[in-house]
Amino acid sequence: MDLKKVNKKSNSPSLTVNMDEAFLTQLVNCLPMGAMVVNTDAQILFANNQLSEILGYEDSELIGMNIDNLLPAQFKANHTHLMSQFFANPRKRLMGEGRELFASQKSGKQIPIEIGLNPIQGQQELVLATLVDISQRLRANNMFQRSIQAAPHGVLIVDQAGIIQAVNQSLCKSFGYSEIELLDKKMEMLLPQRYQGHHSALRHSFHREPSVRSMGVGRDLTALHKDGKEFPVEVGLSPFINTNDEDMVFVSLLDITERKQMETELRENNTSLKEFTYVASHDLRSPLRGISNLIEWIKEDLGTTTPEVEYNLTRIDDRIHKMETLIDNLLAYARAGKATLDTQVIDMHKLISNVTELLDLPAGMKLHKDVQLDTIVTAWTPLETVVRNLLSNAIKHHDSKEGTIEIRCVAENTLCHITVTDDGPGIPPEAYERIFSLFQTTSDDKSGSGIGLSISRRLAQAHGGCISVSSNEPQKGSTFHVWWPRFARKENL
């Protein structure tokens, strides 16, 4: 498109510029955005190819057109006045800065735009207007905003000066502020007083060497709620450049109050476990040693005994040794903490048989075993402990001296599913979760410690499994379900 042709068609005086017109035409056509030359009568003298593509016109259709034809109706009334103001004081600037601007395409569709105004000095007053279709940018920005709002944790966008440019509702909820109260404020308002003084230096240091990283690694960070209370947080920093080529920081903030509380409870529980281990080591071994000594004295006092008496005494002694082994294993497990426990291929028939042999089963109680899974790979002691606790629980809390208990073991995909079913009094639904709490029992019987089910669930969860309970028809028993991985997890237990 030649500027000479433009001048001829518009019947306007020739452009007087300090460069070759052909070169100017080529230069404007090479611009990455739409461009047009407009005179004081709002007449388009020149339009480049990019502008034609953006607005959907042929090149020839734009030449000589009044620029008002490209404006939506709501902008036309005041446009003549705005043009007069510009030509009265022509200078390079953005048009309508801070406002949303739109152009009308040939189809009638309105598109969001940015317009730059550049006065051209010559024999006549002209302006080179550049036009950028920002539809894609706005869509990307809207997606970005939706992503921020959808984040499950707090998010704020901060500029290089530490001014908050955007926040999501999760962050507002964490701090107790509204969005309006945070926007355009210094982010130091979210920090405890002791951090505010040197935070500016830390911010400048980050912008000198921006990188994606966690803030305050190895330190306990706290933030300041609107009510003045501090709460523990984790903070992630991610630098980026916005659409205006400004350095910004995407700050993700997670309120870890609940996690800290759980960590405190875990430390307290571990302390209690150590104390329990010490007590168990003494209080469980002492009676067994006493019984073992008593058996030896009985043997000495009786001298020669009948085969039946000898058999019974040997069985008692054998059970004592098994209980001592069990205590050793349990104490070793308790002391191990998070240390890796040796896993092995476990014969489920053998494990369940070992447990049932030590059960104090009443004469009128029947125990059925249905083991359909041969082996799994896991640590022996935790699984054995869970099975023993559930079977002992079924016997202890049965409301009759006669009844039936069934233990069943089957494979379900990658899990071993163990069920212990009884025909006792059952458990009301409202107690399904309560009975797994520490020092809670399934009945009014106070003989139990109330820790068996709690320990069983923790053991199962620690090894990637879980435990739940369901009752059959009222007064017709309960079923405890254990799901345990058939194959050991690779990470430390």
C-alpha cells in the first residue's frame, strides 16, 4: 500500500515527512500490530495489512473511512471532542489509559483493544494510531485469575515494590481480610512486626536473583492474622513477568496450623509410647517370669508326674515362651519408631494359626478359619498384632459363653482383606469411629484397656492399610474389616 495513492484517494495534501514515503509504507506494514494514519477530520489516510486482518476489512475499504465507523456506539459521541484535545496537545501516549477500549469489526463484533497515539509532524497534522487486539491476552488473564481463585491454598501476586496486586479468596479467608482491604497494600501488613523491618531487603535480594523456591527453608514461618494472632505458614515464591513486562512474584501460602497441631500430638504420642514401652517391658515380663518360676517349682515338688500332667505343664511353659517372644517383638516394634522393619514372605495360614493357638477361647465358643490367600509380603509383627487384637476383642465382648467367630482372609487386587465376624451384641453405627479412639471400648466392660482397636488402626495405616467395622442385623454381631497391602511398600515404614 503506497502513501502516494493514499494521498491521491483522500484528495489531501501530500505528506511531508523526513523520510522516503515508500520506506515509511514498508516500515508501517512491518509493524506487528495494526496501524493507521488519521488526519484531524478523523479520516483514515493509510492502514496496514495487520489492521485490515484485525478488523476484517479489505485494505481498500479502510482508506478514506471515518474512524468513527470503527468505534462501538457508546464511544462515538465523545470521540470528536477527544480528538480535538489530542491535536491541541499532540504527544505520544496510550489512548484511554486505565479504561477498557473496544473496536467494531466489519461483522459488528466488538473486540478489546489497546491503542497507541503517535503524532506525525509535517505540513498537516496527522497521528499514527497503533492498535493491538488483546482478546487472547484477556482470555489468558481470565484463565490465570480463575486458576488463582481455584487454588486450594492462599495466593497473592506482589510487584517488585511489595505491593499486593491480586489475591484469592483462600488467602482472604486465612488472614481474615476482604479482597479490597488487601489490594494495593504493602504485603508487610501480613507479617509479624519482628519480620517487617528486614523484609524489604529480602525482597530486593529475591528480585536480584529470582527463582522458584520455598521461603525460609529450615525455619518456622508465621503470618499475621487481621485479629493480631500469628499462625504457622509455608510459603512458595515463583517469579514471573506480567503482560506489561513488569517483574512480579506469585506467592503461594499454606496455613499449616492443623499440621503443626498434629505434629505436636505425634510428639506427645511418641513420648507416651516410649513410657508405655518401659512400663510394658517391666509389667508384662514380671508376671511371665513369676509363672515360669512357679512351673519349675511345681515340677520339682511333684517329681515324677503322669504323662498328662507333664504334657499340660509343657504346654503352659511353651505358651509362656511364646508370650515372651510376642512381648519382645512388640517392644522392638515400639522402639523402632519409623525405622524400617524387615519384611518377609508370610504364610497367612501359619500366621492365623499362631494367633488362634494363643487365644483363650471359651469351651462353648467356635472359631472358623477360611484362609483363601496363601502368602503376602509384609512385616510379621504388626499384622499379627492386628489379627490378635480383633480376635481377642470378638471373644472378650461377646455377650454369651456360646457363639461363633469367623476369620476370613482373601485377596482383593493388591490388598489382603481380612474379616473377623462374630455373632455377639453388635456395635451401634454412632460408635463405629469412637471405638477406634484411644481408651474407648465396645461395651461397658471395664476390664479392657481400650487401646487395642486404636493401636490396630494405627498399625494398619502405618503400613498402607486401613480398618473399619460394620454391624450385621441388630443384636447379631459385627464384622471388622482389615485391608492390608499384599506387597511391602518401598519407602520406610
